[in-house]
Amino acid sequence: PRAAQPPPLSLPDKLDDPPAEFVCPISHQVMSDPVVGPAGISYEREALRQWLSVRKIDPTTQASLDMGDVYANFSLRGLIARWAAGQSGGGVIFGGGGASGGGGASGGGGASG
């Protein structure tokens, strides 16, 4: 069974020069609710859900994919939250009652394009 999914991070409207790994390859926005697929590529959950409602393939690898194949990327979520807090002077809101930190950028994003 999967762990309960916290709500997306509440990120500031303006974030300057985000690391490429923090940007969803579909939406081209900083991810607030990153998920990682079997290929190790992370996407914004809602952007991927919308993509898969039309196409049943991974946007980057073109392999077959559905939402049951992806998992929350808590490590990336924690890294994005810490980075955004530094950008905004600490204004990031962690959904669900606390930060879910993380050690490394497992499953970083793909190239935009």
C-alpha cells in the first residue's frame, strides 16, 4: 500500500532561475507535487495526469505509462521546498502538516523541450 499523499507545496508566484531538475518537462513550471515514473523521470502530478488522460505513454520515453506506475518523489519535493524557501525568505507552505525532507535528487527531471 502507498503512503498517504500530502497536498502539493504552496510555492511563491515568482521563483527565479530554478534548477532544471525542479521543472516539470510537461508544464515547464517548478513542481509542487512531483511524481517519478519507472524511467526515473519526474513530472508534476497534475500535468502528468492530464497528459495521460489523452495519451497513455511517458512524455519523455514514449513507453507505455499510467498513473498507477508513478510514485510521489518525496526527495525531490523536499529539495524543491528548501530551494523555494530560500528564494522567498521562507514562505513555502508544506501541505499535510509538515515537511517531507529528503536526501538526494532521486529521479530528477528531464530536459524541457
